[in-house]
Amino acid sequence: RGKAQFQMTGKGESFDPEIAKALFSGKGGLRVTEAQFASLDVGKMATQALGESLVKVMDQVPLLKGKQLSKAGPIESQYEVISSDFTLQKGLFDSPNFVAKAVAQKGIDLKGRTQVELKNCGLSAQWQVIDTYNLTKARDLSVEQGGVKIDHLLARGNDPVIFPIEVGGSCFSPQVNYGAVSGALIKVALENITRGAT
């Protein structure tokens, strides 16, 4: 949902809508302002990803044992702009540089590739979830080692907490895979602990 602007050039044939979808090819760009996802709660997705992954992170980072994330309030999913270049080929909408930029303090940013099959609205997305405004409170997680406090354990330097997710299923019923989240967070945490120790 939102105010959409599209620009596109392409070619195709057939008056039958289903055949036309398969035969049309084109490229262009999209920009949606004041946007919201109709069937995906990004805030809930991010908090679930962190919650499910933190146990695995603790197994690899013993300093985290007994720690937990501060309780986050409800996270909205309001976006200033969602934008990308895209191609349409053989019924596949492919946006390789998809960006969803949240309204300040009102959502979590997304960046990556999004593909949609026009025939059945099948969805395939590989996104970086970027908690720019620390709405999940994951950036607040810290540990102490040898009298040295290591702040922002799950973030690199001054960056926000960032982790990858994959989304499949369909536009109407997205299925989120959190499998890569723990590995990404473990890597950052161990880098920060090593840096703190040295």
C-alpha cells in the first residue's frame, strides 16, 4: 500500500492475460512513498528472528549466557519509500536492488533482492534486515570480559544490527526463513569480543 510511481519500457504479445504475463519482457523502476506491506509484519519478523536465533548465538558465545534482550515495544512498519530497479522476463518480476527505507523511529529498513512470479504471486526475497533505529533493542546487548565492557555486541562499530533473512511463499502468505540469522550474529559477536580482548 502507498503512492506508487512506475516507469517501464517493454514489449509483449497476446490478448490473453495469462499468456501476456509469460511473454512480456521489460525493465524499469518503481518508487512507492508512504508505504506499508499488506501481508508482512516486518517488526514482528525482526523480533522473531532475533528471539529464535539468540539461543544459538549463546551456544557459540558463552559470555552471553543469562543475557536477554530488553523488551521492545510494538514496532510499526511505516516506510518513507520503497524503491528498486526491476526487470520483467518470462513472468518473473525481479528487483535486484530493493530498498525499503523506514520512517524515522517507525520501522525497520530492508535491503536486497525481491522476485515475484506474476502467474501465482510466488515470492522469493533475500533481504538484509537493518535495525537503523534500534527498535528491537538488539544493539543494547553488551558483555564484560576481563573487566572490559564490550558494548553493542551484535553490531559492527557504529552500524545498526544487521542480519539476513529469506522470504518465500507468496505475496499473500509470506514464509520467512531465519536460518542464516544466528550465523551472521555469531560472526559479529566473536569479532567484537576478539577486538575487545586485544
